[in-house]
Amino acid sequence: MTNWRRYVSLAAGIGLIVAVLVATSTGSALAQGALKPLSALIINTSSQPVPVLDVNGRTPFSHDDVGECNDSNCFFAFPEVPQGKRLVVLHVGGIARPSSTATVFDQAELVTDQTENEFGARNSFAMTLIGKAGSSVVANTYGFNAPVLAFVEAGHAPRISMATSVGGETLFSQATISGYFENVQ
């Protein structure tokens, strides 16, 4: 009889634990409903941008640009840093797809303070083959993706260029800079 009571007590304890876990589980969100999850489409425009959080005078920054290319280079222009701010660049990346498999993109360069008469600091990055031509893609794709620490002062605009070792027409190129603005006193 003692064993029987022990098993009943153990079963009651386990049942109580399961009941507490079921009662306190989060379950579905109220907006989802039990059987029909809802989809949400969020569209942000320049007049209604994604909200950002300014932490300790830092505002996140990311900008993507499609390149202007000639037979040997692609150039990317990014916005000028606003007055009272400094852009701290933490990451750069880009891709280029020439129109011929003979064309090879081999390097990219970030220039941080380009003005009419001076070029400022330069950071160079090796580009590598990241995609081979195939039946649906007519040429190879080259890219670079790198962490960096670079500064662009107010009134200046960062620039990226990509260079080929063998010239030729480019079908598509794109580059990205990301980091944050900090307040300058």
C-alpha cells in the first residue's frame, strides 16, 4: 500500500507541474488568432523613414548606390555628411558583374574625404570571384565585403570605386557603406 501512495503522490506532483506550465505558456500572439496568422506589409519611404534610435549622439547610417561605370572603373557617390556630424564607416561591400567573362574586377577603394583638390584617406580592398558565369548568367560576378574603420567629416562625401584589370563593359555594379553618424562638438 505504501508504494501505491508514493506513485499517486508522484503522479499528482507531475500533473501539477504540467498544469502550471500549460497555464503560463505564452501561446499565440493575440493579433495572430489561434488558426489564422496575419501578414503585415510595412513600407517606408523617404517621407516616412524607418525610425532609428540615437544612442549617445550616434545615429545609424547605411547607404546603397548603383555604380556609374566606364570600360575600366565603376564609381559610387554617397551623400555628403551633414554639418555638426562625423560619419564613422564600419563596413563596406560591393558587387560588379561585367558583360564578358574576360573582364576581371580586382580591387575596390574607399576614399573618405574627397574634395575637388584633395583625396583624403584611401582604403583598398581586394575583390574576389563570387559567382561564375553559367547558362542564365552571361558573366562572372566579383565582390568585396569588409569591416573598416574610417571617418568622413562634415561637408565631405565618401566615394567607392571598383577597378578592372582587363577593361570592358559592366552590366551591373552596386556598393554599400554602413556605420553611424556621431555628433561633433
